[in-house]
Amino acid sequence: MRRCFGLIVAGAALVLHKVRALSPVSDTGIDGTWSTGTGAVETGQKYFNIVNDTFIVPPLSGQSYSFLPNSDTTGYWEELVYKYNTSGCYEAMLFWQHGNYTINANNSITLTPFGPDGRQQVSRPCDTSTDYVGYYYQPEYMQRYEITTYLHYGQYTYKLQLYAYDGSLKPSMYLKYRPAAMYPTVPMHKNVIGVE
Ligand SMILES: *[C@@H]1O[C@H](CO)[C@@H](O)[C@H](O)[C@H]1NC(C)=O
Ligand SMILES: *[C@@H]1O[C@H](CO)[C@@H](O)[C@H](O)[C@H]1NC(C)=O
Ligand SMILES: *[C@@H]1O[C@H](CO)[C@@H](O)[C@H](O)[C@H]1NC(C)=O
Ligand SMILES: *[C@@H]1O[C@H](CO)[C@@H](O)[C@H](O)[C@H]1NC(C)=O
């Protein structure tokens, strides 16, 4: 009888584990580098050079966010986004910024960029006057976030779902590195210099 009970408990634990694997979990934090799709885009030095403000175009479009906590609810963040558009004149946009974040009591996230650091590159090859690197500054408020485990390209990994200010879904991202691949978490440009 006792052995039978033990078996049932083991079976129940197994089922619980399976259910947990595909539903929201809280057994991990937001720290790390997260990336959409196949993980082609990542923060850090690979695609953005902060010394001369140049971008290297990633092989595929996508976006990446990194988080480095310094407490349960605050820390530093960095993002790199590459998107393009083939409707009409082909347009490609790359942007990078970093700063700090706060996870608010209602599970929303506030991202505050370090003022002078963000950069964007916009290219429209059919309009040669539009290929420039310029200043970029976009504070963001995310209504909420969820971390779940997810079967992604045949492997269990963590999935980060961010919800935009209006509750709409941002592209899902998957954990790529932990600890995160990031630039130093301090402002790196002293002033907003006119970058053309
Ligand atoms: C920026 O610096 C990187 C690394 O030193 C170098 O490879 C690249 O050619 C530089 N770009 C420009 C436009 O100077
Ligand atoms: C795509 O095109 C639309 C309208 O033509 C434009 O507003 C938008 O900024 C473009 N997006 C990207 C990522 O190039
Ligand atoms: C984030 O940076 C802003 C602007 O510098 C500052 O006001 C705020 O206190 C910082 N927040 C955290 C959590 O460090
Ligand atoms: C969630 O908290 C943030 C920060 O305190 C606040 O700005 C925001 O309005 C709150 N959102 C809701 C839906 O209450």
C-alpha cells in the first residue's frame, strides 16, 4: 500500500513538472541577453561599436534586450533592434540604447535610457541622402512581462514576453546568454554631440 502511494506521488510530481514546463514560471529572473527568432541579433559589442558609433548589420532582422539586475526590481538594460521594410523604397533601421530599468510593483517595467548614448542608423538605398547615424532616445514603459519555459527549435529555453505600454505583445524573445552580453552599464558619451 505504502509503495503504491509512493508511486502515485511520483507520478503526480511528473505531471506537475510537465505542466509547469509550458506555463508561466517564476523560477528565473529577467537577467541575461534575450533575442528574437534564431537569436541573430544581440546586444553588446557584436553589432554596435560605441567608440565610433558604427553599426554592423546583423544577418537577419530581430531584436535583443539585455538586463543586468542590481536588486530584485532595478538594474541596467540594453537593447539592439534591426528592422527593415521592403514596401516601396527599401528601408533598414538599426538602433541601440542602454540605461536603467525598474520593475514596478504592478509588474510593469520602466526603461530609462542614459541620455546621450542611444544611436540609430537609417538606410534607404534608393534615396542616398538617407543613410546616416543619428541620436536615438526612446524611454519605454512596458505594461507587464512574463517569463515561461518554451520549446524553441527543439530545445527547452526561457521565453521572455514583454507587453508594450498599451498591452500589445512585443516580439517574443528567448534567453541567449546569462550573464548578459552588454556594454559597461554607465553613460559613455559625455554630451549630446551633433552626430550626423
Ligand atoms: C569603427 O571601429 C571599428 C573597430 O575598431 C572598425 O572596424 C570600423 O572600421 C570603424 N568604422 C569607422 C566608420 O570608422
Ligand atoms: C516601413 O514603412 C513605413 C511606411 O512606408 C514607415 O513608416 C516605417 O517607418 C518603415 N519601417 C521600417 C522598419 O523601415
Ligand atoms: C535611472 O536613471 C534615471 C535618470 O538618470 C534616474 O532618475 C533614476 O533614479 C534611475 N533609476 C534607477 C533605478 O537607478
Ligand atoms: C503601474 O505602475 C507604474 C509605476 O508606478 C505606473 O506608472 C502605472 O500607471 C501603473 N499601471 C497601472 C495600470 O496601474
